[in-house]
Amino acid sequence: MDIPTVDDFDAQIAGYGQRVRDRRKALGLSLDKVAERAGLTKSYVWEIENGKNKNPTLRTTFGLCRALGWTFADLVGIEAGATSLHPEAMKIAIQVDAALKAHQTKGDAPNA
């Protein structure tokens, strides 16, 4: 798997506002209700839905996830569990993580 580029991110996030609108409508929620649940203003949710704000903060995204009953991956349109690591690199990382946890369980602190 290739490491995502900034262009990949821009393409992926382009549909963010549309996904918010589609989900809101599918749930039968008003802009007011989503804004209230997300801790945002109605006008700010409208701006997101209409592509006027293309760089929402993580706090905003978290609020929208909560309001819409979605995960972060659902909302930003990425495949859940997707990783930019090569499969062999991921395998090694998992093995290293398990070894470190085993040492910590035995009371050994890993060397810094």
C-alpha cells in the first residue's frame, strides 16, 4: 500500500460536507438539532455541509461524529482500519509492541 499524499487527503476529504448533509437527512435531523448535539452553531454546520469550511477541527469532527452517530472514519470517508504501513512493517510493529508489553508485565522497563 502506498503512503497517502496530501493530494490523496484533499481528494478524500472533498466529500466531507456532503457526507454530513447526507447523514443528517438520512437521520431526519435538522441543522439546528445537529448543531445542538455537536456543540456547534447552525450556521457553522451549514458552512461545512456546503463546502464553505473545508478544514474543520478535530473537535468539530468529534462533535459531528457524536451528533450523527458515526465514527471518525465514517465521517471523513476513509476505510476503517486502513493503514499507510506496508503489511510486513505492520507485522513487525505488532511483534515489537507485544514484546514490549511482555517486558512491562514482567516488571522490566524498556530502555529509553
